[in-house]
Amino acid sequence: MKTILICGVALGALAVAATTALAQQVQRPKVEADYWLSAETVSGMATGQPAGVEKSLMLQLGSLRRNAAPSAEHLPPQVLRAGERLPLVTPQTGVPKVDSRRDYRPGPQQQPKGRMELYWGCGEAASAGQPFVIDLSTMRPGAASPFGAIPQVRTMNPPSTGRHATYGEWLGGRKGTRLPREASLVGDHVVQGNYSPEMRFAVAAGSDFLAPLNPRDAKLASGAVKVSWATQAQARGYILTVTGARADGTVVMWTSSAVRMPGMVLPDYLEQGDIARLVQQRILLAPETSECAVPAAVAKAAESAMLMMTAYGSEVNYGAPREAPAGWTVKLRTKATHMGMLGVDMASLMGGGDDEDDDASPAQPKKRRGLLRGLGGALGLPR
């Protein structure tokens, strides 16, 4: 009797599993193509102008279909100011690059040396227990990170050659393509090609590029520096970091997070759920925040310090109906970044701030803005 009951339970479980699997096959058809638009608004020194502003757009198309001669393009609205047709080029694979440089042979890894002072949290005075001092010479592989909490976030997986049978990208690829500051995504878009279904979607004004951050610095009597900015309806959270060095070489790092953490650990884009959670955890500043004081101890410790700010923006998803024979999805994610010198009006210091190359060709890739990321890599911080 017991055996019969066990068999009955097993058969019932198999029936439920089969029914569930069938329901998934019927209700959740395989999506044939994914298309991601990553839209960034850049301001400050990273543009090459002290008070410059530029836009950057990354387009990535992945499909389960294969084609011996892949071809695809994006037909954007005219307000994007990028041309009538944006070719989505499939990168060549298996072709070795040949140049005159010798192969690099890394030597034995050197133990980092030096001293770091970590500060965190907004306020004119640093909280008790700050700075947290790290002697880099005492760091050992496998030991707990002395830099503080590492925020747990989900990895965003855009289309890629590894995840899709066929992949295409526009011009600058994963570095994005530079656009004039007036560029806009608002309007009707069409993506078409010989390895993916046709995609049609319309971007509303509330999902456009974020406005430039352009934070303003004000030195306070306490020695702290108040950083203020205009709030944005599309922003979901902010983070600021300051990195500088003392005359003796001590590296000074600060982040607006209320929790001690590596200032450069967050990825370029975050999922909306992670943004909301990090705001709750006070790792990101809330979207209604419009100012943050860099403690006096930080401003005094690093006379020439780099201020970096990121606004994580909204995300919108488009797609074909679930019952469509060839399903597809489009994801548009946004952010704004700024780079400047803490407590320095760069526009006045360098003479004006007008963008002389607003009409630069979209074929020109954006400049690298990870000037400080090498420090994080050298210290073994996650990217």
C-alpha cells in the first residue's frame, strides 16, 4: 500500500511538472531578439570642456537567428541628430589583430604599498570612526576586504556575442557613441534586419536622456564643501565620490553612501529594483536629494581632489505581444555622470564653458571616463 502511495505521489508530481512545462511553453514563448539602448548624459571634465555636456548612446542587438551575412539597422527619429540609418554591425570574430607592439609579459605581482583614508556620508563633519585607515602593505590575498561593504546587485546582461547566435552593435560598441548635447530619443524608432524580427517602439519624453547634472560647489565656513544640484524627475538615486591624495602620497577617498564601501564599486547601470533597495539602505541618495556636504576633513585632506557623481535614471521596456510568433524585447536604460574638481569652478578657472564641438560627428567614440578606475583595479576592488 505504501509503495502504491509513493508511486501515486510520484506520478502526480510528474503530471504537475508536465502540465507546468506545457503551460510555460504555451504562455512564455522564446524571445527571438533583444535590443538594448544605453543612454548616458555626460557633463564636466570628461567631455574635454570644463563645463561641457555631451550625450552617449550604446546600441546592442542580439538574436537567436543565424545569418551568414548579418545585416541590421536602427531608424531613429530626426531629433537624435545621428543620421537617418544607424548600422548595427556584427563584429568579426576569430581574426587576430596584428600590430607592431610586442606582447606584454606580466611579471610577478607586486604587493601594493601606501596608505588610504576612507570617509563616507554627507555632512560638514565626518562621523565618529572616520577616517578608516588602510595600510595597503598588510593586505593579503583571500583576506576580508578592508574597504567595507560590497553592495549586492544583480548583473545586467545586455545582448552579446556569447549569449546570442547573432549580435550587432552601433559604431562605438560597448564604449557608446558620442552625440551632440541636443540629441533626443523622443519619437518613433524602427529596428530591422535579416536576423531579427522588425521592432517598432516610441520613446516618450519621460524616458529621454537625463538632463546634465552640473553640480555646484560652495565652500562653507567649516571647511566642508556643499555640493548641490537640480533634482531630476527621471533620477532614481544618486551617488557622489571624491578621490584625492595628500602631499605624502596618502590616498583619500570619500563616498556619499551612509555605509562604508568602496566608492567605485557600483556598475555603470543598475536594475530598478536594486536602485530602490540601495536607496533604502542609504547607499544611494534618494531621488529627491538636492545637496550633500563633503566633510571638512576630506576637503582639507585632499587639496586637489576629483569629484564624480552619477544619477541612475529610469528604465523602460518595450516588446511584441507575448502571443506574437516572433517575440522581441527592447530595453532603454538611462544615467547621467559628472566629473570635476572638488571646490573648483572649472568653467571660470579655464575660461568659459561653451561646447565648441556640440555638432561633432556621432562616429566619434566617447572619451574614456574611467580615469580613476585604474586605482580600483590596482587595489583589487570589484568593477
